[in-house]
Amino acid sequence: MRALEKRTIERMDHTQVTFLGLGALEIGRNWGMGTDTERPDEHTAGRVLNEALDAGLNLIDTASAYHRSEERIGQFVSGRRNEFVLASKCGEHSCEPGTYYDFSYEAVTRSIDESLRKLRTDVIDLMQIHFGPDPEAVIRNGETVRAMKDAQKAGKIRFLGASIDGKLAEECIRSGDFDVMQMAYNLSNRGNEANIALARERGIGVLVRCGMGNGLFTPRVLLSPDRLSEDVRRRLFDSLDQIGGDPEQAIQTLMAINLRFLYENPGISSVIVGTKKPENIRKNMALLEQKTEDGLYARICRIWS
Ligand SMILES: NC(=O)c1ccc[n+]([C@@H]2O[C@H](COP(=O)([O-])OP(=O)(O)OC[C@H]3O[C@@H](n4cnc5c(N)ncnc54)[C@H](OP(=O)(O)O)[C@@H]3O)[C@@H](O)[C@H]2O)c1
């Protein structure tokens, strides 16, 4: 099954992660496209997490900035800790209802300790820098990486990652400091294509965020297409026209095509799809299995290129 195909991250001591992972932003913080953005209640969050593991996904991505997310992971699945690779982030901090940035040595060290406590674990497999409005300054300063490396030496985290796009992502890859990069990528957003290839060459893992276009390649988009830019709306409706049939059905095919586009890239280790709905996990697994005729696939890829 494609969703459960294991991809190896060389720089993480050859850790294997399932192609489909779980983004745990939505279970901790209000998020998403359009309406229906409220985080789920406690019980549903627990179901999302357990359903992801029951379905066989073995990677969960969270962050100290995702409000209740780390705490809920600790509460509901810390007893299943050996079943998943745990990735979190530091640098952006939760202060409900908002967040703030502090990349200093002290703040990052404190944040890692706090994440360990909330997650109810002894070690976090991957700690990523959660870059904010001035990523260049964070990279130049070097304090954040120093704090992360010290936490690694102390056995609190196993590997280092960076969540960033574009030119600075390339710089992070070339720096040699990071074992994994988290980058945005999907059919409509291919800006990190060269970065994904470069990371692959160097054995660096790639976690894809916004793999579903933050809801663009899901039925959610049909609820409020007026929120899209004119260009994106045109591409969306061109795609649905090409696929044909009623839009509700066509959007399912478009989701499957977008997932196939990601699956066919060997540089992607895992796509950490976010959801607050337990049922969407197996739906996405099924969509990854859906076959699309090659001609249609190529036409849709062209529309979004
Ligand atoms: N700076 C950063 O480091 C950063 C930023 C953003 C995200 N992330 C990480 O990346 C993960 C994913 O990013 P993302 O959530 O922005 O984008 P995404 O995975 O592209 O899209 C998630 C959205 O798609 C919807 N969705 C998923 N499967 C669906 C299905 N089968 N049917 C209908 N809707 C579906 C979800 O809605 P429902 O909840 O209704 O299912 C959710 O709103 C996050 O959870 C987080 O871990 C990191």
C-alpha cells in the first residue's frame, strides 16, 4: 500500500518513515482553509492520533507552537511511543490564543524540555526549527542550532531539522547541520522542487507540509472557492472540467492526482497531511491507491505547472 510504503532517511540513521504521515497542527490549534477551522475536542483529537497509528502511519509532526497538540499526543499516544517517529519544532512558542518567536539559546533549550514533558517521552526523534518572520537572522546568529546540538548531546533529541522554503532552505541543506528538511510542496506549489532533489542527493529526509495545498486539493475548497486568487480558481475549475462529472466527484480525482504527484517524487520521505477528522486518514490512504489514466494525469499536472 502506497501510504504505508516505508522511505528511508539516511541521515536519521536510516530511519524508515511511512509515505503518509500525520500533521498534528489541526488537533491542537484552529487551522485550515475556509470555515470549519476549529480544533477538535479532546476525545476526537485522541481518535485522530490513535486512528493514524492503527492505520499504520508511523510519523507524527507537531510543534510547541501548536497549542494543545503536544499535550494531546502525550495524553493519547505516549503509551504507543515505539510505534511512531516523533517530530516537533522549536523557536515559535505557544501563548494562547497567539504565538511568539524566540530563537535564543535559553528559549530553545527551555522549549525542548517543555516539549519532552508535554509529549511524555524521554527523547524526540526530530527537532526542527520553526522559522518565523526573519529566518535569515536566525541562521546567521547560530544560537538556535547550538542549543539544538547541545540537546542532542544530552540525549533529548536525536536529529535536527528545519522547516523552511526556497533559497534559505537550500542554504540549510548545504550547511550540513540538518538531517531533515520540512518544506511546502504540492501540485500547485513546486518552488521547492530543486531543494527536494538536493536533499535527496545528500541523504537528507524531506517532510512535505501543505501536501494537500492546505485544503486546496480537498473538497473543502468547493465550500469557498471565492477565497482563492483568480489564477488558482481558474486552474482549479479547468482541472475539474478536464476530469468531468460532478464537482464533488471530480475533486476526489483531483486529490488522488495531487497525491500521485507527491508519491512519484522519490525525494519525498513523507507527506504529513494534517487533519482533525479521524475518517480522513483512511480516505487519504484510499486516494493514494486510486489509479488515474496517464493522459489525464499529465494534463492536470500541466494545468498546475
Ligand atoms: N511552518 C511550519 O512548519 C508548518 C506550517 C504549516 C503546517 N505544518 C505541518 O504540516 C502539516 C500539514 O499542513 P497543513 O495542515 O497546513 O496542510 P495540508 O496537509 O495540505 O492540508 C490540511 C487540510 O486538508 C484537509 N484534509 C485533509 N485530508 C482531507 C480529506 N480526505 N478530505 C477533506 N479534507 C481533508 C484538512 O481538513 P480536515 O481537518 O477537515 O480534515 C486540513 O484542513 C500540519 O499539520 C503541520 O504538522 C508546518
